[in-house]
Amino acid sequence: MRWRGLGSRSRDDAGDTLIEVLIAVVIIGLTAVPLMGMLLETIGGASEHRDLALIDTMLKSFAETAKSQLETSPPTAPGTLSGTKATSALFAGPVSYVGYGISGAGIPATTVITAETTTHHTATLSVAVTAGEVTDGEPLTIGYQAAAQSDSYHLMSDPSTLSGPSGTPVTVFVTGFHATPPIPLATFHVDIGPVVTLVPTPSPKSSGPDPNGNARITFTVPTLPPTHAYPIIVTARGDQVASLADFTVTATGTRLATPPDVGYTLGIAAVKCWTPRTETFTSPCTSTTAREGLQQLEVVATGPGHVSDHLTVTIRDPAYTAVPRQTPGVVVNGTNVARPTAGSTTLVFTATVTPSASDPLHPSQPVTWTVAYPNATRHPCASTSQATGAGNSETYTCKVQVTPSSTFGTYIATATYPGDAYDTPKSGSGSAGVYAPDGSGKMTVQPPSVTPSSPTTLTFTYTPAAFTTNGTTKTPGTKAGEVTITVPTGWTAPQATPAKKATAGFCSAAGGTGSDSVVIGSTSRLIEVTGVTLTAGQTLTITYAKASVAAGTASPSHFPSAETSVSTTTPVALQPATTNASVAV
């Protein structure tokens, strides 16, 4: 037998080398780190999922509570309080009266409630009245009226737990408390049953209010008789809110060290009012924004890990009664034009839409236009515009381009307002005409010759021009136009003053359906006839009475004339020159 020495150990009995150990450590590290990351991510995801689940439950519960409370107990109903000047007044619910207008025996009509001290459904109201107007102890009936609609509500969530023994910590979320100036948390008080003025447990269990007036209030249930349900009321600086669900005190039960929702926030982030004019919810709500019985609340909740979610709730006021829509006024006016001989001009129609008396706002919708041409075709406007009119009215403009080839005659524009939440649809029509080009027509005079220094009455006759288009001849005439005649030097100065009717040179005019008013122009030799309205077959006669011409005046005497077919343009000399009147001397 051969013995193996201690120094000759076999390879199988040797330990791992350092390199092998390091390789094993690296392999374990490469596999363990991802596994640990996955494990931590799973744990974090589970926590986030748990937060989201709790937030979702909180949102839905608070939303249902808010909707039920607001729809069943509208906060803006007026009412009365009974009491005396020196004693408390009993009221029926947890409502704040601060800022409400009041009326009562000896109280000025403009008086408002300036302060309120609340003790378990009994309010002592402070009212600013002049000394001597109301005697202490005098019975009063005070009628209060809610202020204008605001964009906040006093609401409370259901308690974190609905039952438990005395000593149970309870958390409620409240909203609608003044955020400016900030309310210290110690200012909040909790009433539960006959026990009052409980101060909330300090932060972090309680917090707020935030900029939206939301706060988290945690308190400990005091010693109360068991098997009874008690309302929870939170008060701060005159603002007060009560829970819709009562808390039931039990004889026994498990007391949680901390409510499960401590560290969370819950409340209303925004209140939006329905604006029927734009058919959208808008914020903030103001006294000029119609509520229309419909509002939208955005409820937001966050968790300890900054996980958040929101829920939108639409509420309706069951007491709201819609006002029947009224008929607005729609008036359309047009401006007449003379057809241009070159270039273009514009026929302008203006529609004024005046809302009904029940409509507090300007018309919001655009009108639709149609224009009926004289040839029985219908066309849209070449351009449109809209502007704010007087009062609550709105003005709309339609423009039609007129060129040398446009059809003469009357154009009828119809503007239709489609209606809105306040006003029914309504249409209105107006007309305007395209008349003869300025400077068209012919002037003649009788007699064609006179004897110098011999008074003679001259009768001028203006005849509108006729135009042929596509083989059809038409006399477009004039509409409130103007015709002028210039009396040459050497002739009697024209007169138009009625008191000088018998004076030499007195001028008058007649013809058509216009006013045919005669004035003498600034040059003292210009006869101006305004308000001239002539249609086909009609003429204008201008009489220049007892006129004489000085001997030696050149012959013939020319009487230059000018014409405009509408009232908005300046007279243009008749063309060609042969259409003017001349008298042989």
C-alpha cells in the first residue's frame, strides 16, 4: 500500500479559484438587479393602483353627494327668520346668511347681515342698524334673499367611516370656504350631535383650505350616547356645511389609529355655468352669465403619491323654469346707388337684430343673407360683416357689387336670424335700387328764344335716360336724386324763397313722386332741385319765372345742367353737352 502525502492533494479536493468566485458574483448581480427592479416596480404599481382605486371611490361618492345635495336643496332659495334683535334666531338648516339682504320692522331696505355666530342650528345674526330704529327684545321677522349666483358651493363628503365608537378618528372633505384671506385651520370647528366646537386634529391629518376653498378636516368622535346617528357640521368664519350622511356612534368597535384617507385631498376645482348663447359651460360664473338651471362641477382628488384624478358632474336646478323664447326684431335697410359708367360701386344692406326684452345679451349667431335681383335670380352677398349696435342690438352688413353691366331695378335682401336660447328665428327684408348713371338724361327749355330785356318765363324739362340691355329698353329713373341748372350771367338772378314767389326769377319744380324741393346754391346762380324721384315716362319740370336777359348778351345762352340719380352722390354734368338747354337771344 502506498500512502499519499499531505502535500499531494488531488485536483477534485481543491476549492474555487478567486476568478471563479468573481464570475459567480457578477452573474448573480446581473440577474438579481433586474429582478429587484421588477419587484420594486410591482410594489410601486400596486401602491399607485391602490391610490387610484381609493381616489376613484372618493370622487364618485363625493360627486353623488354633491349632486344629491345641490339638486334637492338649492342654496339660493329665499326665506324668513324669526327672532328678536337681542336673541338668537332659529333656522332650519346649516346655511350661512352673511351678506344676504334683509328686511324687517325698522330695518333699512339696504341692510345686509354682517356677521353670524352659529351654535348647533341656532344663529345669532349681527345686523348694522341705526340706534333707536329697533328696540332690544322687539320681535322681528327678517326676510333674507340669497345673493347673486356665485361659483362656489358649501359641500361635505360622507365621513370616512359612517359608524364607530367614541374616540374614532373621522375625516370629512369640505368645500366652499373662503380662501382669501386664508382661514387658519384652527378657525374650523366641528359640531357632532350636542357636542360643539371640536377643533380639527392638526396637520397633516387636516389641511386647507386650498385656493379653491377645499379643506380636509379630521376630528375624533367625542363621548356620545351609542346607537344614535348624529349630523356633522363644519363651520369657519360664517361659512357652514353639514354632512348629508350622519355618523352613528356604536357601543363597541375597532378604533383606527388614523382614517384611511388621511393624506388625500378632495374638492371642487371649478364650477362652470351653462351659457346657452354659446352652448358651452364657462367659468367663472357671474351675475351676467345665465345659469339656465344647469351647472358643471369639476371634482378633483389627489393621493399621497401625487396620484390624481378628476370627475365632471352636471347638476340641474329642479326649481328652474325656462323662459319661453321671444321674437327678436330684424330690420333691413338698403342704400340706393347709381350704376357706374366705369369701375364699380357697392349696394349696401344693413340688418339690425334687436333681442327681446328677456334676452340679456347681444345676438350671438350670424344672420344668413339672400339677395333677390331684378331679373328674379337670387345670389349671396359679395361680402358680409358684423358689428355691435346700440344697446343689445347687433348689426350685420351685406354688400353687392354693382358694375356698368349690372341690372337696373330693385334688389331685395333678406336677413334671417337663426335664433338662440332666448330668441326664436326671425327674418326681415329690405330693398335698394340700382338707378341711372349720374349725369344721364336730357334737359330741354321752352320757349327756345327770347327778346332781350323782356321778362319771359322759361320752362325746363328734365327727361331721364333710357338704356337698352340685351335688346330690352328700360328707363331706370331716379330715387331722391338731384337736378341742377346754372343760370348764365346777364339773366335775372334766380329766387326760391316762398315769400318772393311773385318776384322776377322765382323758381319752382314739379314732377314724379319726389319732394322736388328748390334751393339756390352758394353761387346765387345755381338752381338746385332735390328729392327728385322719376320712373319711366315721368319728367321733371323746372319753372324760371319772369326772367329777362340784358341787351347785348351773347346768343345763344347756355344753361349747363347736372344730375345725380340718388341722394348719396354729387351731381354730374349732363353728357353729352348737346343734352343741355340753350336759349336764343
